[in-house]
Amino acid sequence: MKALITGATGFVGSHLVDKLLEKNYEVYCLKRKTSSTKWLDGKNIKYVEGDLFSNEALENCIKDMDYVFHIAGVVKAKTKQGFIHGNYDSTKNLLEITERANPNIKKFIFVSSLAAVGPAKTEVPVDENTVPAPITTYGETKLKAEEAVYSYKDKFPISIIRPPAVFGPRDSEILIYFKTFAGGLNSVIGFDTKYLSLVYVEDLADGIILAAEKEIANSQKYFLCFDKAYNWNEIGDLTSKILGKKAFKIRLPHSVIYSVGYLAELFSTFSSKPATLNIEKCKDITQLRWICSNEKAKKELGFKPKFTLEESFKKTIDWYKEMKWI
């Protein structure tokens, strides 16, 4: 089997590469000239030089593929147009190329986000029947991309995956939490009890492949996550246990978070790069429940997390230590 992966040089994409290689897939990775290949070096893969708008290179590759795994996307941008271009326009272009070059492809798999649906409004987790109500531009453009993918379901098989917060080796986002905790500080946002669903990156990669290979997943959307959601007290206790140290807990009021986000966004106007913490990100991280249900994925795909949260955290932290990241 031949598979093209967009976003292969990134966190999730590189783990998907590993899983596909284990299954003896012939793996092709879309790569820009400026992309680091540190997670892919030495592996039996083929590179496709270009980006999501390198039409000729994409057509030449996709015409021979059995699967397209579209992982690449934009998680931060200075403008709304940046999100539209990176999440919607790029996806639409890839769909058009796939239809043109290989309408008989086995499947096109799009990795979206829980952000496309938005946070749960009650204690009941969102599921595949929940009416989407994204609260950020990122979420809105991911949903728009989902709609584009779904519009092709009668032209070739498609599946959509919506992961919540993803963690694991190679990730540099949730690393910040573990690194701060290892330094003796446990920063908690707000004074309410916030819950979130999580997925370990290896489980996510396995679930993505299940959706690709199973016919029942055609034209379907799935949330992939642990069976239960966790609050930050539970996460903090688990982190403390694995690191073997306690951290001083400091609660940051939402007003402080928004003030920092406002200033970061203001200063980013003088930079070529977007702010990591902007007003929309503040809106995101102050929500009460980013929770979703994996029941459909378990029932239809046979999805099941291989590791407990504690085991997954330990594997992640051990890797960070090995790499001297913490």
C-alpha cells in the first residue's frame, strides 16, 4: 500500500509515519524545503518536495497513492485569512487534486480537531451528533475544511478524525506544562474545575489507520481519546507522582490570562510571527469542558487506547528526560 502524508515532519504526522512503516506501507511525505526532518531521518520513506499548493508535485504523487492522510494545518496565524488559507484553502486544493489525479483512491483521511465542534456545554461530552459550534477562528476553519472533505464523500471514500488535546514524545506544546511542573510550579487557569479529553499520540495514529482501512468508516467522523475526561487536579497529581516531586500550585485568574494574551497579540504586530497566546487562545484555554466521547470509534473501529493515562504520561516524560528537554 502507498500512502501520502501531509504534515509528516510534525508531531502527529511523524508518529503516523512510524505506524505505517510498521505495517509495511510505502510512505511518501510532503516536505517544504524549510521543514526539519529530524523525526524522519534514516527511515524508509520518500519525500515529495513542496507544499499544499505545489499542484504538479502533488498530482504526480497522488495518482499512484492508495491513501492520502491530510494532517497538515495551521494552528496559529496573524490574521483570519492566514487560518483560512492554511486550513480550508489548502484542504480544498488537495481534494481537487485527488479527484483529478486519482478518483479511485482507497480513502482520503482528514485529521481535524475537537475545536471544529467546540467545547461541551454541559457535563455530557460532545460526540459525532453534536451540532458544531466552534469558538475560535482555528476551529471555524477546521470545520470549514471538514465540510469541504465531506462534500467529496460521493466522489471517493473519506473519513474525518477529530482529536482533542494530543500529547506524547516529540510534542513541544504540552512539554511546557511538564517542564514548568518539573521546575516546581503548577500553573492552573481559573478557580473552577476544568475538564479535558486527551489522546496519546500513538493511540491517535493507530486510530487514524483504523479509520483508513475500515470500510465502515467511509463518510464518517470520529473522536479519538481516552475513555474518560480528566481535570487539572488529577493531571497535576499524576504528573507529581511520575516526576517524584511536588509543585507549588498557583491559580491564574481568567482576567490575568486575557491581559497577557492581549499584550502578546499587541506586541506580535511588530513581529513576523503570530503570538502563541492571543485573545482567541485565551478563549480556548479558559473553557470549562473540552470533552468528547470515543464510543463511536470503539464500537465501529475497534479503537481502544493501548496505555492508561499514567502509562502514557510516563512514556512521554521519560522521553523528555532522555532528550534532556526536562
